[in-house]
Amino acid sequence: MQNKLKFIAMTMLILNTSFILTGCWDSVEINERNVVMEVAIDKNQDADLSQPINKRDSYQITYTIPDRAKLSGKDSLAKDVKSSIVTTTPTIETSVDEVESKSQNTITFSHTQAIVLGEELMKDSDLFRGAIDGLIRNMEISRTTNLLATRGKAGNLTQEDNEQNPILGLYVMKYFNNTERPVSYAKEQLVGNMIRELEDTNISTIPVINTDEKGAVEISGAAVIRNYELVDFIGKDVVRGQLFVEGKINQVPIVVEYKGSSLTYIIDTEHSKITFNSDGNVADANIEILTEGNITEYVSTDTKNIFSIEDINQITILLQDEIRHQVMVAVNKSKEINVDFLNIGLQMYRKHPKQWQSYSQNWEDEGYKSFPIKIQVTSTIKNTGMLE
């Protein structure tokens, strides 16, 4: 009886596996699909404004489709491994319909790795909101897809050649999946996460991707978004301060001057916490930052080249001052553009909801701009790297 039961179970497993492997009768074979690796969305600057809005080609969308044969094996970095299809349509969904008419194969977004938004699109809140709405209603596009912004036209960027990886979507995927990469100048943003941030605070940041004069791709800095509209671009130094506040700094070098020489301290771990002085009323915010790391580079005139306890204490103070300065860069920029992308208000709402009520109505106007923010840094040096 046991042998019969085992035989029946094995037979059912083989049959089920066969159905899974062969697929359904109406499925489209993989070689008959065009996999879109990245989508670039721009505002169509040449749209005919005299047309009704439902017939106006407001969007210019560029789809990048790789040649799977050339991407396999040794030809993975070969030239001409991708083709681009550019559409101008009234909505995101109509662009999909149009791109289908320009391809002999079925279009699929199941492996889309990056969505890049152009500068002019982000300046138009109606088109920006419409683009995001169109993306999330297309169930094939995962909410974990990387979202990036660019200065200028997104379509131009995705059609450029990149020596490291000709497919920008694959470059972005490998960039953010690289766990050994220092987290220093760019904060990853996903489609679903941005939507949640805008729902919670009306504010979000999107990492900026651009190419330099030599065509090398760089991901650093961010586009600050409020109410689905671009407020400003912030530089990589501001994003570093933002990452400190969020406790996401990893393997980042901090360089200070000590006794006439440069000293480098690599942060291994970093934690942060936002607290409030709430003696009845919330008076100010305190950003507490803790770092642990090692001294990895220092050239001294001392022949022994050894740090004493006094040296360590002096270096620690210098490091804490430098980290505090880097965080203040982000705080000052957020107050300059009057956008709380550091989420001070959100933390106050979560920790002191009653007190938050007295700030909430005026927070976006003058409340945040005038709200005191203090920074407290505690750094630990685990290893000096010096030998007697």
C-alpha cells in the first residue's frame, strides 16, 4: 500500500511539473516576447496644445528592448545589443498600445529594471501624477522597480551608449543590488516606496542619474518632489547628510586633518534617532547619530606612528565635528528650499501626535523652516590600523 501511495504521489508530481513547464495553451513563448528593460518618460515639448486633452500627445516615452541573443555569453557587453522604441501619446497606457503596433512580438514589463523621469515631466504636476498612476495600474510593472530622475530628457539618457553596461536598466539593477558598494551619495528609490512617501508626507526624493562629458554614468544627488512636482535638485553632499539622518550610511570615508596630515575614518556601521524636547510643548528636534569605524589611512611624521589615548580622543572630536557638519549641509538645504525631506515632521507626528497638531497646518509654510534642529554625534574608533 505504501509503495502504491508513493507511486501515485510521484506520478502526480511529474504531471504537475509537466503542466508547469509546458505552460498554458494560449501562452506566448519567451522568444516571441520583447522584454522592456527600462522606460524613460518625458513631457512632449512639441505637443499640440490646441488638441483636446484626450487626443493631445502629452508624453514622449522611450522603451528599451535588449537583443537577448547578444546579451548572452561572451557577447553580453557587445555593441548594438538594444533597440529603442519612441512613442508620443496622451497617456501611459496608450503608449503601450502604440509600441505594440511597432513590434512584431508581445511587449512585457515583467523584467523592467528602471523607470527614468525627465526634468520637464517632473515640473508638470499633472503629467507627473498621471505617469505614476499609469505605471501602478499596469500590474506587470513591479512596485519594487527602481525609479530615477535625470536633468534634461530621460529618453536621450537611455539611448546613450554606456561602456560598463549598454543596457541602462541592467546597470541600475547591478548598482543597487551591489551590497558591497558604499552607501554614500545616492538613496535608492522604488516606485511603491515613492507613492507611499507622497501619501504620507507629500514629499519624496528620487536619485539622479546622468552621464558626464566622457559618457560615464553617475548616480548621485536627488530630485526633491513635493505634491508630484519637482522642487529642486540637491547635490550628493546633501544626500549624504540625508542618509546620515536616516541611518543608512555604510562604508563611507570621513576625512579630517590631524597634525597637518589627512586622516581617513571608514564608517562600518551607523545608526540614527530623532528625538524631541517635549516639556509640554515640542521645542526642538535632536538628531542623534552613532558611528563605528576604523582609521584606515594616516601618514604621520612620528617614526613610531602610534596613537595614544589623547590622540584618539582628539581625533574622535574632529570626526564628530565633521559628521555634524555633513548632516548640517542637508538640514540647511532642506530649510533653504523649505521642504522637510528629512521627515522631521513625520517623526514628530509619530512620537508626539497631540503636539504635532499645533504644527501641522503651518508646517509646509513657515513651521519647518523656523523649527530648531540640533545634531548630536557619537563616534567610536574600533581600530587604528597602526602597528608598533
